[in-house]
Amino acid sequence: MDTVKLVVVVLLAACAAAWTLIIVRWRRRRPVLPYEARRPVPWRAADVLALLLVYVSAPALIAPLVEGRLPAHPGLPAPAAAGNVPGGRESARPAAQDGRPTTEHPLGRLLEESHNGPLVALVVVCLVVLAPVFEELLLRLLLQGWLESAEGGWRRSGAWLRRSGIVPVGVVSLCFAALHIRGAAAAEEMPSAAWVAAQAAASLATAAAIVLWLRLGVGATLADLGIAPRLWRKDVATGLVAWAAVTGPILVLFAKIRSLAPAVVVDPLPIFLLALVLGTLYYRTHRILPSIVLHAAFNATGVLLALASR
């Protein structure tokens, strides 16, 4: 619990520092995040659809390769008395203890409850490394990049909104939130090691397919792919400032909504707000690293809080 309090203090201090920096720049009439233009991306709707097909089919193709090779048991402790956990501590998750459906994220439950060290390590890698890289490549680079190019054509023809960026950022943010829609699960249902490994392999394979297809098949340059090696320090700093500014408020909003609707999976709403920031970072910089850094740091914060609750 001391670790949780420390994380909260760090988040509050980081949030105050980030918003102080933002306000100072705004009062000095300097752009908080300068817009950096780039040419329209070279990939088209057919490329987006083909890579989305890879995303949809990869888990189903990879799952049979790992099933039976990894233990199915997630390494949970033996059931304790209702309302209590080993060591005499009162459970923070009564629904998981009395058999009723739980709205907690299954990977979050694994981090909090599993005693399978390698599985926990794999979940951490998935959440902090693979998911941010894969999801930002799929949603921000591939989908939002294409929508920005398409939106440019719509504006020139007078057939769409005049204000650039609203449609790409908004649509992709809705897609990102939709990916996190799920129903409440039975308390005893937990992801197996094979399932986690299949998801990790599918994410890695899809990310590689996106980069290779766009680079070799479409002829995208490093700039098209949102990669600027000489600006990596600036991009990391931008992502971390964004993390400091939004993580605390989003987590507070998540906790508040969850307290008002404990029987409902409320992830999509806070995730949508995070996605708006991720999309804005990409739209303003047209580089992928700031979004990846924010995404990874946000997930790492959640992982740290889950591990501290064990």
C-alpha cells in the first residue's frame, strides 16, 4: 500500500509540473505542441484493409501453435474465505471472491493474483511494450495516417469538415475505445499462459507486418512511418510530458465512474479520452514515438499499481 501512495504522490507532482509548463507556454503565446506538416501517406484503403485482416486473423492462426505447449493454469492461489485473502487482508475485489461476475480487466487480475512468475512477466511485457507499439502502429500510424490523407481530399472537394484533424483523431479514438469493450467475466475465468503468449505473438507479428508492408510493399519512407531518429529525445520528452499531464486525471475519472457503476465495464470512456490525446500527439508531430511513449508510460503506471496491490 505504501507503493500505491508513492505512485499517487508522483502522479500528482508530475501532473502539477506538466500543467504548469503547459500554462506557461500558453500565456507566452507559444504553441503547446507545434504542428509539424508532412506529405500525405502513400498507403491507401486497400493497404489498410489488408493489414486489418492480418490483425484480425493473427491470433486465430497463432493460438493453435502454442496451445498444449504452455500450462493452462494461470497460477492463482487457492480460494480463500469470502471477503478475505491470504494474510488476513480484506479483499478489494469482493465480486471475484464470491463467484459473481467481475468487471476487472483479466490481465489486471493476473498481475494482482497470479503466482506464476513467468506469466506475470509476460503480461508486463505485453502491456508495457508490445501493446503500445502494436496499437500505435495499427491505429495512429496506419489508420489515422490514411484518414488524414483522405480528409485532405474531402476538404479540397468541400465535402467534409473544414477543420483538419477532427475526423481522423475522433474516428480512431472511437476505434481504440471500441477495442476495449468487453463484458463482465465469471470470477474464475482467467487467461491462460497459452492465450497470453498467443496474443503477444500476434501483436508482434502484426506490428512487423505493418512496418514491412508499408516500407517494402508501399515504399513508405521513414518520415511516412513517423520515425525521426535525430528527434528521439524530443519525442520521448513530449510523450512523458503528456503522460504526466493526463494520467492522473484519467485514472481519477476511471475510479470515480467505476465507483458509480461497479457492475459495468467502464474502461472505454477513460480510454477514449486517452486516445484523443494519443491521436493529437500523432496529428501535431506526425511522429509515432511520442504516442508510443505516452501509451507505454500510461500502461506501466497501471501495471505498477496492480503489482503494488498484490
